[in-house]
Amino acid sequence: MASGEAFVVEGKLRVPYDNWYGTLASAFFRELRDHGKIRGIRCPACEKVYMPPRSVCPRCLGTLSVWVDLPPTGTLQTFTVVHYDYGQYYQPMKPPYLLGIIRLDGADTGLCHLLGECHLLGEVEQQELAPGLRVEARFREDRKGNILDIVYFRPIR
Amino acid sequence: MEEREERLSQERIMEIRYRWSAGPYLGRFLAELRDKGKFYVVRCPGCERFLLPPRIVCSTCYTRIPEYPDGWIALSGRGILLDWQRVIYPQMDPETGEVRDEPFLHGTFRLDHDLLFVHYLGPADLDEGRLQEGMKVEMVMKPQEQREGKVTDIHYFRIVED
Amino acid sequence: MAIRPAIVGVGQTYHRSKRPDVNIGELCTEAVRAALEDAKLPPEKIGAFVVGNMELFEGRYMQDMWQTDFVGAVGKPLIRVTTGGTTGGTLASVAFEHVASGMFDLVMAVGFEKQSEGDTRAGLKTVADPLWNRWQTTGAIGYFARVATFYIKETGAPEDAGSRVRLRLARHAARNPHAHLRMDLESVDQVMKFPYLIPPLRQSDMCPASEGACAIIVASEETARKLPRKPVWVDDWTSVHKEMVYVRGGRHSTADLEMAADRLFRRNGIREPMKDISVAEIYAPATWAELEWLEAYGFCEKGDAWKLEEKGQFHFDGPFPVNPSGGVVCTNPIGATGLIRVAECALQLRGDAGEHQITRKPTRGFSTAWGGSGWTVAHLLSADGL
Ligand SMILES: [Zn+2]
Ligand SMILES: [Zn+2]
């Protein structure tokens, strides 16, 4: 090794994990997988409907158990275009893709999700997007019990 | 309420690549080990302790350690077996996510200048029954083409018969 | 002079090897609610939060982002502390410092771990330096096998000394409803039938990989005196970071434990630790470490701990109770483990430990956390009205 030359050790971490959703989120994802239905949860004390649902209210720390059926329709609150490609593992698809925050009708919180695969299906063009746009969920055929069972949201035509 | 219902989880393998900068001290140590099979330590000019592995500053007297080759000492690679463990508990390699099932021997060695070092004890067919505290040991390097600039370029320590 | 902190509420979950019924946030909420209930405080009273775990076990990073909602910290000051095995102990120290500084009246510390979500063996190996020994380390089990080897060699302890520690801790854990491993063990011979992991270390000598959470609430002296619970006073705390040693070379490697205890005992006029301290909840992940470390803390002479163990001195109803909760060898949700030591000490000093309450009069408690290859956190607590 000559003076000034940097010695670099190449390495990696490759470790298996298995993260549990917990009782409440398991129920949400089973409903989504088995019936293609989206459910939120209401805090009676704070009068808020959380989507995605959670078992503990972040405002009052109360236990939440009142399910609310939500329609697959909602309103686009904001959006962005992802161009940067940082690897398959961390991204739902190959960029570019559209990402939006959608508040489902009847919910008080917004869900961050994909907006129509603009480069594959052409169901939405970036030019069409604006806050307030009415959108609906398109569900996957072979649902697996995770958030990508909602393939994406698309404008209601 | 839904105690007996199916509980979902997300199984995944997290794989991340890294490039670790070794710096001029550990880098030189690893380069000398890989290229020449030499095992270097440094001596602190302030408190005269031997430091393994070499580092930029003495952690107790804060004296700056000179860069190679000033005060760098190559160990003989020979030492004494202090104790050993037969590792029968399966080990997971965090670099591959694979489990190493076959048992192996791991020893603590006293090298030159009373420096202690933990490493594999070999070769693979070494009979544990004949091991004794105080036996002489010697460092065995991997063949040149298999070395990668890691401490595991030292294949194992073997027992030296008197 | 700094403000004197007091522990005014403690809570923990039950601990198991797997909790698929809750996610990480929900697990924390269980402990938080238990602590609030214990302190009889509503969540809005808490002024600041300290949260932590050892994230490489779950592979989920920046856990504070997700914990905030589940501990009641939305819109409040919260910091994450993650110091490996000592995380729980450091959480307590930082909460004490928040109060001692005068900036906050009521602070909550929350620690958790959910080890079934990852691989503990792989996680622990990533702690080792990839430029040095990550590729040939044998992790915690290899480390404690060497502790056992050295302890036997240096003190002449018999091979069943570790099993006697397990027997005591199993008896303690059987009385503690929160403990994870509540093994029904009756004799040393029974313990000696457990298989070896790395001889002389048996499966029964090591801690389990647990899932669970713990929370404590710390108050300033003025606030503590107004609250319904009997306060437990925090007299002193410290941490010692030893020089990074790559190889365990016998006694010198317990330097951090020795320094931490010595510093606390000196500063607080403790000359006869076994007399002046009535209960110890120490972080020892293996039975053999418990023996070696009781000596390192200065509770007894070097080489004497195994003899005192044989005489039953460390039982919860004995003269010097050690880990009446069952200790780390029975329950180890890593990021919570150090905090459980503090919480259990506080319960003992309040007289609220229930079935595992020590019979000796509770005066002062000593709790520790240990991690990495040279890190000790230690706390000194005292009962109210001493
Ligand atoms: Zn609420
Ligand atoms: Zn020095």
C-alpha cells in the first residue's frame, strides 16, 4: 500500500427479518386481501377516523376498536414524481412513478400511495394531477395482505 | 377480539452493501497481512504499551502513534494457547444471512509482548482431546490468492509440536 | 446543585419469545399505560420523552419516528437513545438528567425489543468492527463461554456454579408474573442436564431472546412529593466506557464494572456494599457473568461469589438479594432490559414487588446495564423516608 492510498474493505449485511403487523393491522390487511375492502378506525374521544388504522390514538393514547367501512374513493391532497432510482428493494417499482397522499372519503388522515402507473398503463398523466382531484383505488387480483394490494389510485372518469 | 385470527407479518431480507474506509493504520495493518503475511503491532511512544491492532492515538495516554513503519513491529506469528472453546452453537454470518452449522474450535492466544488474540484453531480435523493450555501455536495464512484484506486472511492457528 | 430526581411510576409488559399480537408501537403503549397507571398520571402531564432500543434486531431504523405516536409524545420533546446492550440503563440516566437539569418536571423513559423479528446472532455480530473482528467473532455466546472458562480457571469454581445461579433465578422468576423464562427447576442436577452451547456454557446459562417493553416516569423532587406514589429517590448514576478491547484477557476486562461501582460507592459513602445496599438488579446476560461481576462491583472478594451462591446468600429472602426479579438470564428484551433493572429496583424500594419482594428491609438499590465489550451504566436508588 503506497502512502496516501486508501484501503477500503468491501462488505455487506444480508439479514432476514420478519416484522409483525399486530392484531389490529392484521385484521385490516386480512379484510383488504380477502374482500378487497378498506376499513378505517374511529377514536370516539377525538372524533377522528384514522386510515391506515391503528390500535392506539396518537392524540389521547386511547384504545381504538371501532371499525369504519370506507369507500375506495377519495381526494388527492398532494403528489410528487419520483425520478431517483435507488434500488428495487426500497422502491415499489422502477422510476419514474407518481406518489400521492390520498384522503379516503370518511377518513381524517391521508394515505401515502401510488398514483396510476403513468409509464405502464397510462391511466393518469402528470398534467392531470392537482390537489382536490377525485381518485379511486384499483385492487390487485391476487392480493397478498400488504398495502400494495391496492395497486394504485386513479382519477374517477 | 380477534385473538385466534391469522396474524400477518412481512418477511424480508435486508441486503445493504458497504465500503468501509480502514484509514492509514488499520489499512496498513490489513495490507501487510494480505500481501506479506505480516502481523504488525505498534508501540505507544508515550506509555510504551503495545497496541493491537495499530491505531492513530493511544486511548489511555493520548499520544499520537507514528505512521508505518516508525515503531511498527512485526510479530513472529507464534504464541501460546491460553484456552479454547468448541463452538457447537450454530453461527449466522451477517454478510450472507446463512447459518454455519458445523462445530469449530476458537482459541485465545498469547502472542509476542503478552498481546492476546482470539482466532480459529485448526486445521478442521484437529483432535480437541489433545489440546492443553500452554501449547505452542503458530499462525497459518490462507493461500495468497484467497486473501481479501481481512483478519480472516489468517486461516487459523495451529499447534506446534515441540 | 442539580434538582433531585425521583422515580414516580414504573410499568412493563409481560415478556415472551414472540409477541405477534402487537407491533412495536403497540408493545410500547402497553408499558407506557402501565407506568401512567402506576403513577396515577394522565398522559398529557408528561413533559418529555426518552425512547430507545437496539434497532439492528428488528431491522427497522429511526424507531423514534414510529414510537412517538404510541407513547403519547406527539408535539412534545422526545429523543432517542441507543447505546446497545446498555440502552435501557442509558434511557434511565438521560431521563434523570432531563429532570436534574431543571428543564422538565416529568419525564418518561421507554425501552423495548422485539427480537423474534430479526436474527439476534446476526444482529450482535454486526456490532463487531468489520475492519477487525466481525468475520471471526462468535458473538455473545462465545464471549460468555470465555467468561465461564476464565471464571472456573481463576476461582476454582466447580462446573455446576453457573447452574446454581440459574436455579436461584428460576425460583425468583417463578414469583415474578412479568418474567419470560419461568422454568420449573428443582435441583442443580436438573439444570446440569441442559445441553452445551459452547462448553462449559450451557443453554441454561444464557439469557433468552425476549420481546417486551418497559417504561418509567421520573419527576423532580418538588413534583414527586405531590404525587400519590411513594417516591424512589435517585441518588446517583454514572457510566464507564472502557478502552475498546478486542480480546478478553482475564480480569482486566471487568474494569468498566469495577470503575462504575467504585465511583458510585465512593461518592455516596458506601463502604460495605452488601450491608449498605439492600438489593441489586444487575444486568448479567449469563449465569457465570453474574458471579464474576458481583465480585467486580466489589460486593465480595474475587473468587467468593460462587461460594456465597452455594450458601444461598443471593436469594430474594436471603441476606443480599441479587436479581429478585429473575434477572436478565430469565428475561432479556435488550432495549428494555437495563430499564427493567431500574424499575424492579424501584418496586423493591417501594415495597411493591409482590411475590418477589425481598424480605430484608429495603433501603438502597443498585442497578446496572452492560453492553458491547466494555460499557457499564450504574444507578444508585434509595427508599423514601430513610
Ligand atoms: Zn383519541
Ligand atoms: Zn500510550
